[in-house]
Amino acid sequence: MPAGAVAGDGRAERSGFVALGDSLTEGLGDPLPGGGWRGWAALLAESLGERPDGVPLVNLACSGALAADVAARQLPAARRLAPRYASVVVGANDTLRAAFAIEQVAAALDLTHRTLSADGAVVLTACLPDPGRMLGLPAPLARPLARRMRAVNTVVHAVSRRYDGLHLHLAGHHWVTDRTSWSVDRLHPSERGHRLLARGFHAALAAAGHPVGPPPPLVLDGRPPTRTGSAWWMATRGTRWVLARCTDLLPGLLALAAQECRHGLASSGRLLDATADHATHAALAALADPKGATATAG
């Protein structure tokens, strides 16, 4: 269903909700009985607007999408739909790539937010928990991923603030550490997690004065994930997921882990943090200011 319609004077009347992003927004972890995924965006759409059935949703999110994919492929499609609300939740996949570059992530996110905001959409964003922690990786492997995720979250927060977006501090929510909020793969929310994420955005929209209906209910349609199911996923699909990324992520991640260990032995791990923070601030400072000047990384 189209998110927007054309008014009599030829201008687009902004309506509906368009979701951009990766597999988290696509709905992985919240399966539909007949196949496919539902996810937090669909749950939130049902609770938005003045009508009891919510607003129409077009979900453009795609599994594996990077920030650059959203800017290049999903953004043009979203603009054609003239949405009233647009969500941009992406960045976790970028941290899992050997060629991670925070300046490229920042440029793509800034373009996406700036364009949607200039078009008149209310842009929803969220900062994400770090994947190394969610997967339970050893510290030398987890720390580099955490550093990357912190950089992405810093950029998301800063860009959302620049364009007056609505930002959800997902990484800091208490339910993020609850195992029942995550699916068997430990990277995507379970049905409960998707419902909690939708409720978080619903509460933020209501607090900002946007029209909303009752919040998405917490009553589950399906069964919560079990430890047996998690072990089975890791032994079957999870193994294939890791192997598919070994040729890209693993060699670079092992090099980062070795670097982490060297700095740990020398008690100089803070230098790695400082280097990452400097790169993040430089990436933000390089963004073009909406008014034409160069942005500052405040």
C-alpha cells in the first residue's frame, strides 16, 4: 500500500510509515505463522496515527544491508512514497565488515537523514547493542566490535540530533540484556524484543506529541526462544552464518584481536579507544552542514 498520496495541487500528502534498514527492521526473529517476518515496524505502524488500525507501512529493509545500501537503494524508493514517518535503523552489518570505515558510514547516514528530514518526514533512529557482546565473543574479539558499534552509535545520535529526529537509546534499555528479548541467533530481537522495540518508539512519539493509539501489546503470538533452540541454531544455521563471513570478517577481526592483546599486555588499550574516538569525531566534522558550512563534531 502506498505510504503517501498526491494532493490536488500536485504536492505529496505525507502519510504512512516507511521503514529503511537491515534485517532487524525487516523483522527477523518475529516470524509470521504463514511464513515471512513481521517485526517491530509492523507492530508500531498499527499503533500510529488517528485511525484505530494505524497507518500503512512499506518496509524497504533488507537483510545484510549496509548504511551505504540504505542511502543508495532504499532512500530513493522511500522518497517516492512521501512518508509521514520514516525509520532508519542500520549500522550493525557495517561493524561486521573488514572494510569498516566510520567516515563512509557517517556520510551515508547523514545523506539519508538529511534527505528524509528535508522532505518533511519524521525520522526515527536507534542506537544498537554491540554484536560481540550479544554473541558472547571472547574479549579480544568483542572489544574491536564494541569500539566500532560505539562509533556508529555516536554518529547515529549526532546525525539524528542535527536534523531533529526522534532517537531511541536502544542500547541502554534494560530489556536489551534479557535473553528472552532475543531470538536464537542472539543478533535479532525475538517477538518479545520486537514488541518492546515498537513500544519504545511508540512512547517516544507520544512524548513528542505525535498522534498515536494504544501501545503495541506485549502478549506474544508465538513461543519464546529456548536454550535448546539457541544451541541448535548455532550448530546448524549459525555455523553457516559464521563461515559465510569468515572470508571477509574473520581475518581482519583476528588481526584486530591480536592488536587488542598486544595493547592489553602493554596496558595501552586506551590508545585504541582514543584512536577510534578521534576517527569518529573527524567523520562527523567532515559532514556538510545543513546551512552550507562544515559541521563540527560536538
